[in-house]
Amino acid sequence: MIMLIFFIALWYSSLFCQTFFQHRYAAHGAFKMNKFWERMFFILTYITQGSSYMSPRAYAIMHRMHHAYTDTEQDPHSPSFSKNIFTMMMRTRNVYVSIFKGILEIEPRFLKNLPEWPAFERWANSTTSRVMWGAIYLTVFVLYASSPWVYLLLPVVLCMGAFHGAIINWFAHKYGYKNFILKNTSENLLGVDILMLGESYHNNHHMHPSSINFGFRWHELDPVYPVIRFLAWLRIIKISRPVLVYSGKAE
């Protein structure tokens, strides 16, 4: 039971930081926050994602490229140009590393209004940091795993962020339903999305990339939307007018 609670808590906390901070804030500028709160969310994202932490800056650039180049060879994670989900994950990792290390030449349009904290990012993306988090997770499993079968969850824990991305970037471009006919393969994977905190409404998102609410129909619950509204009410964030649009037009 302890390991189940640990896994669920890690799944949703890391996913929340991914969709709230790296995706909606860093990549799409759906809302704004001051430097203090930005750094607080840098730290929270690092704590929740641990060994699978992704730089918000590099994530944002890569995701903007995905919207601009959806379903083409320039798309960092298109199922159309990968044999299976694992080769797509590896391709995504290679693009991410190239962006983070400054190897890949980036178009200026993808470099606007990015969250920056270079010193923190160097530590958070270091091998030492990832090994440290791996050791922490392994210790938790050794202390609390009630069955050898529980260790099957360890690879998911170690690569949690990659699993979250793979679910959406692979399956939500192959299966589901469409609310909008777009010039790409994006689908809404789940009708009611509690599992992925609204991220599975991928077709909706490609239609309205900077929207703070990924749901569109009455049944499309986006659990992060009321959190965004609450944080705006607390004046921790300020909801922006959508300005960053990188998706294709509707047909």
C-alpha cells in the first residue's frame, strides 16, 4: 500500500509540474509569474520529477518545435517517423539533449520568453543529480516494496517524465477522437482525463495551444484548469492573452 501511494503521488505531482510549468507556462506562455514564483516552480518541478527532470527552457523549445512541425521529419517526437514508442522516446531524448547543450541550431521564433536559471539547470540535469534521485527511489523500494513484482514500477519511476510524454506523443497521435479537423494527426485520447490531468485532450490543445483549459466539451474535465484559476485568484500567476501559437490551421 505504501508503494502504491508513493507511485500515485509521484505520478500526479510530476505530471502536474510538467503540464502547469513546463508545458502551459514555459512552452505556451498561457500565464505569467514573477521571478520569485518562477524559481519556486523550478525547484518544485525538480523535486517532483527527480531523475527524469527536464529543463523548462529546453522542454519549451522542443514543444514549440512539435507544434510548428507536427507530423513532419522535423517534429521531435512524431509517431509517423518512429518504428515504435521506444525509438520515438529515444529520438525525443536526443533532440532534448541537443537543445539543452546548445548543439542544435534553434530558430529565433522558438526562443522568446523562456524561463532561464542556468546554474540550477546545470545541477538538475547533471548525471550526479540523476544518480542521486535514482538511489533515493531504489532505497524507497528496498524499504517498502512488499513483493518483488513491485520492482516492475521502478523503471517507470526513474523515467516518469519520459513515460508521460510518450503516452501523449505516441497514443494521442494514433487513437481517440477529434473535436477539430486539423492538418495533423492529433486526437483526444480520453473522454474524461483524470489520468493525464488534461494532457490527453491533444486535439483540443493543437487547436488552441495557449488555452489554460484543455477541455472543450462538457465531459472533458481538465483538473489543472481550476488550479490555474485559483493561483490567478491568489495573484501568484497572471493569465495572459494567448500569443504563442505554433500549430497548424484547421482545415
